[in-house]
Amino acid sequence: MSIAQSLSRPWVISMTWVNLLFAHWPVDPEPIRKLLPSGLELDLFDGKAWIGVVPFEMVGVRPRICPPISYFSDFPELNVRTYVTKDGKPGVWFFSLDAGSKFAVRVARQTYNLPYYDAEFNILKNHQQISYYSKRTHKNSPSAVLDLNYAPLGEIFESKVGTLEHWLTARYVLYSANKKGRVMRGEIDHPAWPLQKAHATFRQCDMTRICGIELSGEPTSLLYSESLDVVAWALS
């Protein structure tokens, strides 16, 4: 049974994620646990927490009752995440989300209690090679830059249960916390990820340091997905 079939209420927003890179590093769990709100349990794979830096673009973002409007519906996004569980439901915890839409930043902060920030982006595409630059510009927030090139490698595949690729990507819940620290859950639904291995060259990555997370070396896992249609429900 899909998420959509299991929920009695309708989804509230739909979108398409395009040209997405999953870049992941394994890290010591203890420092990450200290950054989570009470009520969330850090999820581990092979005894490690995993930090993801995920650049992509949002296309066709719209509420259920409205058609997409290009000015508001299409924009770049970048998130820094880790993986958690609550009440047996695995999900995603976002340390930060930068977006190229001031409107989307304010709506997401208000409705999903997510740490969205204004940012400027410059994205160039040459065939399958993507040059991606993001600089946080949010008022009263430290600047942070992500500057990299990435591209897919090899054939498209679906991850298998039990693999790291599946554990990192098959997440159908996001968690957030309101100003009082209450943890809330937002369900999402989408088809299985069409994944490819990826190559990436990082020129600058300040995003995790701003969150209080130091990374070293190159990412252990690099995955690419060209496009994925997603629907999301309101927080509960």
C-alpha cells in the first residue's frame, strides 16, 4: 500500500525534483545526536550517522487547488540533512534548506517549520554536466557557499532493500519541530527513485559547517536522479 492509499486526507502540495545529487558522508553519531530535538532518534547505517548535501531544482511546485505558476513554482533548492526515526517511522531531518524563491522560503518556514533560507544560485548545464553554485543571502544569517560540478554515471537503477542506496533515499517522512520544540511529521509519496551513480567535484562546501557539522574528505556515496514527481501532506 502506498502512502497516498494509507492516508485518509488528501495531499496538499505537488512538485517535481530535477537534476538531483545525493552526496553523503558517514560521520560519528554522537555530535549529530546533540543537534537533534528531543523525541527524535538518530538512524544509523553500519553504525554511522550519515550527512547529506543535496542540490537540485524544484519544478512545478503547486498547492493541490492551483495550477503551477512559473515565477513561484520553479526554483533551485539545496538541503543539508540526516536520517532519523520516530515511533518506528524512518525519515529525514533537515539542518538547513536554501532556496532561490523568497516566497517559497517564507511559506515553508510558516507551514512546515523548516529552516529555509534565501539564497542566490547560478546553475549551468552542459549536456549531463551540471555546474551548481549557491550562496546564502538570508538576512541576519551567516553566508554559506556550495560550489561544485556533478554528473550522472552509468545506467539507471532502482535501489534494493538492505543497501545503503535504499536506506538513504527511500524516506517518505520529513520531521520538523515548532518553536516550542514539538516534533511534527510530514508524509510524502513518490515512485521508486530512478538512480544513477554520480561523479562530483566540490570546489567549496560551507553548508554543513554553518550547521555545526564538520566533514572531512570526499563523500562516500554519490547518487544522481534526473527527475522525480512528489506529493506532500500537511504536518501532523
